[in-house]
Amino acid sequence: MTVESLAFLTPGNYADDDPAAGLEDTLRLIAFGEGLGYRGAWVRQRHLEHGISSAAVFLGAASQRTTTIELGTAVIPIGYENPFRLAEDLSLADALSRGRIQAGFSTGMPHADLLADLVFDEPPTESGYSRVARTVEHLRGSYLGDEGTRIESPGNVQRPRLQPHSPGLADRSWYGGTSLGSSRWTGEAGLHLLTGNIVSAVGIDSEDFGTVQAGLIDAFRRAGGGGKRVAVGRVIVPTDSADRATSARYREYARSRYERTRTAHGDRRTLFAEDLVGPIAEIAERLAADPAFAPETGPVTEFRLELPYEFDVRDYEQILTDALGLLPALASAA
């Protein structure tokens, strides 16, 4: 096994009539995870839902509650974003965190039928990949204008570029690859790869989730991602310290989602990973036999624990605490 570190992805849920309480719970959970020793905490950017609608704003707040944990966006749908303005927001969050932001992107546009006309006077004509690449290039802080271009601000004359300039943030940029094409593009673009519990089997002669995910990682490595990080996300729910009623509730949750894992869906041959519920040693055995984590796939540097949407923050704390045993359990299982 090549997994070097643990991170977690939290949905950032809140009640419709009290968003502040739910967002505060998520901020506390990130600080809790840092205290346990997790390498990273990631948040989804969700539009029109009871979740975090601006990952950069939220992680700016999280940066003031933490000191060491990486803070990631998994993922920002680039379709609704202005690349330069998004780069400004991410750079500001990175400056506040003193270099801990991990900027993750996708090309999706969720709820486009409701949102597209509200966001754009005219939809962009360039591809989503191009918009991601342009955002990352802005993060590099190249100067605008020619060598003689200067702008004046109170007390300062300077060459113009994105501010605050946060060196290294472009090199901490990720893409959420779900297909062979997007995984290859990620490697070609020099970004790190996020791959979670949903993949597309188009172009791969298998409907086994782990085999397909291993194919995506291999495509990424072959396309130029050999020296980059790979974070694999799965829903795991350890029960080691959960009481009997809580364990039963976790297992019922997994059963309610199992049917969707049995076959590929639609033209994209979408596959869903099975949720793994049980003692951490059993979960580790399942993962150790998973093709996505096989040594020949190439190093998976990080396991990203995807917390279920429907659970309470106390459940999340128990899950994160029990999941700390995953790395030593994986080493034993291997």
C-alpha cells in the first residue's frame, strides 16, 4: 500500500432556518480533525443547496481556526466562475492560511437549467478545461501589461498582477477526474488528481469500480502526472467506537445506497463505489484488495474520507476518530 496520509471531505450541511449553526459545526469539525492529525480537510462548493456556496470564503474563515491542516476545495465547478476573480479569492484565502489552500476544480455546472441565465449575460464560449487552466495561470501571478506598465495606489507604485500574490498556490491546484479524458487532461495540465466515489467507465472494459478507478489513475500518471499527488476519496464509516444503535443506523444508510453500485448507469457508464461500514480492520482489508490501491497503479498519496451528507457532527467526530486507525490497518492488511 502506498497511502501516505489521511484527509477528509465534509459536506458543510446546515439547516435552512439556521445556516450559521451548521457552518460553525463544520468549522469546529475542521479544527477537530486538525487536532487528530489529519493532513487535510476538504469542502464541497454547492450551489442552491444547504452547503458551502463559496469555498474560498469559507476556507478563509477555517484558516483562522487552524494552523497546520491543509484546506481544500473539492471541487469548485468552474462553469460559474470568472477565472481572474476566483483566483483573487483563492489567493486571499491562501494568504490568510499562510500557504495551506489546495485549490480543486471541476468543469461541471450543477443546476445549469436554473443558474446559467442568472450567472451569465452570455455563456462562455471556451471549454471548461481552458477556464480551469486560465484560473491556475492567474494564480501564478504573472504581471499584466508590458514591462513598463505601472499602477499607482496609496503609498505605492507597482507592476500590476493578481493580489495578494501567493507563491506556490498554482502548484497546489487539483482537478476532480471522473473519466479517462479528464484524468488524462489533469496529468497533461500538471495538476494533482482528485478521484472520488463516482467514476465513468467509458473507454474501460470493466464495470468493477476499483478497476475503473485504477485505470483513471494510470491514465493520469501516463499523461504527465508521475510526480503529482493522487487523493482517492471513498465513503467509509468505521464502527469501532459507535454504539449498537448508531452502528445499525450506519449499516442501514449503506444498504439504502447499495443498489446503485450494482451496475453502470447511462451513456457515461457511471459507477458508484460501495460504502464501507464496519470495524476499521475490516474496512482496511477491503481497501487493500481494491485495484485502485494496488502498487502497480502507482502511488496513491492520500486517502480522502468522504463524510456522508446525512449524518450529525457527533457522528462525524466518531468516524474521524475511528478512521485514524486506517493507515496502520492498511499496513497490516498489505
